[in-house]
Amino acid sequence: MSNVRKILNVVDLSQIFDQYFNSNENGLVRLRNPNLKSLDHDFLYHLELGTNDHDFVKMFGDVKFICTGGTAIRMKNFINSIEPELSKKLKTKLEIWQHSSSRYSMYKVGPVLAVNHGIGVPSLQILLNELFKLMYYAKMKNPVIFRIGTCGGVGITPGTVVITNEGVDEEINPYFVQVVLGKKIHLPATLDRQLVRELKALVNSDDPYDTIIGKTMCTSDFYEGQGRLDGAFCKHTIADKMDYLAKLQEAGVVNIEMECTAFAALTYQAGIKAGICCVAMLDRFKGDQIRTSNEVRKQWELRPQDIISRYILRHL
Amino acid sequence: MSNVRKILNVVDLSQIFDQYFNSNENGLVRLRNPNLKSLDHDFLYHLELGTNDHDFVKMFGDVKFICTGGTAIRMKNFINSIEPELSKKLKTKLEIWQHSSSRYSMYKVGPVLAVNHGIGVPSLQILLNELFKLMYYAKMKNPVIFRIGTCGGVGITPGTVVITNEGVDEEINPYFVQVVLGKKIHLPATLDRQLVRELKALVNSDDPYDTIIGKTMCTSDFYEGQGRLDGAFCKHTIADKMDYLAKLQEAGVVNIEMECTAFAALTYQAGIKAGICCVAMLDRFKGDQIRTSNEVRKQWELRPQDIISRYILRHL
């Protein structure tokens, strides 16, 4: 890694962060942007929430856990399913609150907030920027953020849950390439190893599926970018695809999705504890099309949600 | 460009395409993927439509114009607003049909189909792959596709409409970088110049806003990637931002959004006529926050829709 750092000018966040983590004694989220102090009003455009129009502390100050995932319906289902257990644990009937902008939908129950991030890094990156600012303005303390998603498996049984311990890009490099003012910056796609172990420890012996830890590859395309042969275009052969998947597997990659490097890098850069937990919809060695029935897919989507629910209920 | 082509191995699509354009006498959409012929059933996963479950020819065979844009609500409003004029022109009361998957929403009225593409290239790229396959299976003839969007202006008056004549990336290169099996491929972000002129000719002298033609820069981030100073992070100064915007302006860039290079490159690669028409929500030289009222933003969003509506009504 040190050679890679030198060659690619990978940002060493540990040095930059010392001042933030060390000064972060009260658990409040810190933002690495001094310009925000001079804004009289901050309008989070894509969330359609503004600091002058909404009381962020009142609305979100009690949030401890933030869950994100691709679709709004999964986020809504997650909040609906965790509400009874939360209400029971906190011994009060909790109300579900929701707010939809034209781009993102958020659902909140007690200390849990869930928001869809759409598909891919750009959509996720906008959401994370606005969520981090929301956490800051709301004075959230020690929030933990999760991505609960679906993915393609690399040599694993469909339905398996993957807890990501590191995000890698399409060239199996462990960082997220951000382009700022036309220049590439390489941010380490690092996740909290302790949180990975904690999530794994929440697996029940009678869960009817496997939960494994592994590297996750992030791509910016679902079709050719993941070696699929069934997109509108195909410039490669099945042999090229299989070679690529084998190379990924050899490097420890167990699944492929479209957000992990940015999720890991940006949460790490913000100093916010973060975890990624996804269910594999197919084994890419065996095919490209997702042919599992709608009903089975919906059952599988609950699996990573269950693990995150267990984490939340244990940490209340 | 020829030097750039050599250095970066830019794909020369004109050679590849000859066989497709030339053999395309009946106007049917051709797909550049021979593997699809061996699929007994093609499930367009993100649209939640399958060739065995849906009669694509019956559902979409009459579509001539496809409009895409970031949000579902804008697509719905577009279809609602064009319906009366279409019904009048075609002398029949047209019904609006809609289909929502958990990720995309489509609306159809007569020969016009509108679908939201979400935010950013990955989300757009999935939609285009599945739309191109849908066009092929539906046996659409000579479809034209548009992106109707919002953008940030570079030295132009807020509310101005921009017709894109070329997409450029963050380094002002006129191509889209696609990563296939870990290797970078550079696809030209070319748009139909004739269509650009046709769209410009549809501007009315009494339109209460300017419509201009220019280059559009595509970024993968809304905040730091566009030089904004108001994201959760900021690693640059206001002087860096202004220098970058000036450099863009000097190169002919008049607006910034998050999809144009992929939209141009993939439609060009598919041999489908395509245009991009966006309204600028602010002038980035003068600020980063979008402070225009919700009501004014909604009015402005109608402007590119109006131009595309005029095109559709003229070409029926």
C-alpha cells in the first residue's frame, strides 16, 4: 500500500483526521469544510430540507442509526419492520415519520433513520454529503451508518449475506477515486474492522443462510462493467468474463455492487462509523440474469436488514 | 482529437457502426450484442419487465419519442402536459399508461414514453441498457431519445435553456470513460448536430428566456466534483473554484450536469438519435446553493420540456 500511496498520491486520512477524531470528545459529527460556518442558510437541495426552514435538532437530534439502501421501498419496509421491536424495547409506541423529496425518501422511527440512495456512486455521494451536513446541524451524537443492499456474488451461493471488510474498485485497488476540479484524488475505501466483527457475531446459528465476510468490488456499471454478457452492448467474450471473475475471486472479492468504495471512503473521511451488508442475488460464475422469483428476492432482501436490526436493538 | 485517439485508444465507432447503420434500412433498433439471440427469456431487472411476461411489441411498439430525466415526478408532469396536445393532434383521446419498478417509473401516452433515470451516470447507464433492449424487443422504428434535465450554468443567466452540442468530462475531454472488465474504454460523447440545430430552430421569439447551444460538462459528483464550496467536505479554495470555472468557460462549456457524456456516448454507440436539453438553476460563478424558490424552479423545469414537446408535435 505504501508504494501505491506514493505513486498515486493516496490521501493519508489518518493524519488529516487526528484533529477531528481527537477533538471529537462529545461524539458530535464534525465537518471538514470551514466554508459552512459562513452560510446563513444551508439548503440541502436534493433532500429538500433547509436549516432556516426546518429545526434539524428537533427533527433528527435523537438519531443514532442511519440505514441507506438503493430503493425507497426497501427503506420503508425496513422502518416498518423494526418499529414494533423498537417500540417494545423502548417501552413506548413510536411513530413513523417520513419525508420525500423528488429524489430521496426518508423514514424515521425513534433513533433510526432510513434513506434510499438510488443507484451508483454519484447518487450515493450526493446523499452522503447532505446526510453528513444534516447529522452536523442536527447535533447527532456518535451516529453509525449502514448500507443495506443487494449484490452479485462471486463464487458464493445465492441468498448468502456478505459483510464487506474492504471496498475495491474495478482494478481491485482499495480506494475510491474522486475527481475534484478535474484532478483525481484517491481516498482509501476503509471500513471499521471492529464493526465488521460485531456484525458477524450477530449471526444466529439457526439463520437459514450463510453470512460471510469479504471484499466487495464497486463498479459504475451493472452490465459490461461487471462482465455481464446480456446488456445492450457486449465487447467481451464469456472467457474474458470468467477470467475476470476468477481474478476477482483470487483477490478475495466475494461480491460486486455499485456503491461500496464511495460509501467506505466518504464515511471514513467524515469520521463516521460505517458498515455494509448485502445479500447476493446470484452467483456471477453461473449467470448474469437475475431469475429468482420476486417473492424469493423479497425474502432475501430481508436478510441484511435482519442483521442490522439485531445490531441496532443490541446497541440501544 | 486524432492524437488523443492514439494515446487513449479512443474507440472509433464510425467503423464499427457502418454495418449497423447501413443494415438499418427499416429503422429498427439494432443491438451490438450477439449473446442476446441465445437468451430464451430476457428479464430487464431494473425495469421489472421480461420478454416472456410482457408483450413488448404491443406495449411499446408505437413509441417514437423517449424522454428521460432525473426525477419521476418531472417525467409524469411531462406526460400529463403533452397529453392534451397529442390527443388534439392525433384526433383521438389518448390514455396515459404507467409502470413503476422499485427503481424507475415509466409513463406513456401514444407515441411518447418518459422514464426517470435517477442521478448520475451509473443509474442512467442501467436505464439506457434496458431501454435499448426494450426498443429492440418492441421493434420500435427510428426512435429519438432526449434527456430533459436541470443543470448548473457557467457564466449564463439562471433560467437559460441549454441544448448540448457535445459532452465533455471533468478534464474537458469529449468522451465517456467506460470501465469494462477493469480496463478503460473511451467512447466519443457525440450528439447529433442536425438535431441540435432542429431543437434550436424551435425556439420562439417570444419565449421569456434564452435558449443557447454549448458544451456540457459531466461530473460524477455534485459538490467537490463541480467545485462547490458548500458540501460536507472541501479540499479547495474559492480561487481554485473560480479558476476551474474560467477554464471551463474558455473551452466553451456553458453548463454542468451529471449524465451527458454517458448519454451521448451510449446513444451514439447504439445508433439512436439523441438530444440533451437542460435548464440552468443558477450561475456557478455567482454561487453554489440553489436558492431559487420552489415555485420558480418548477416553472423553469418546464422550459426544456416545452422545447422537446414542440419537436415531438412537429414530427408526428
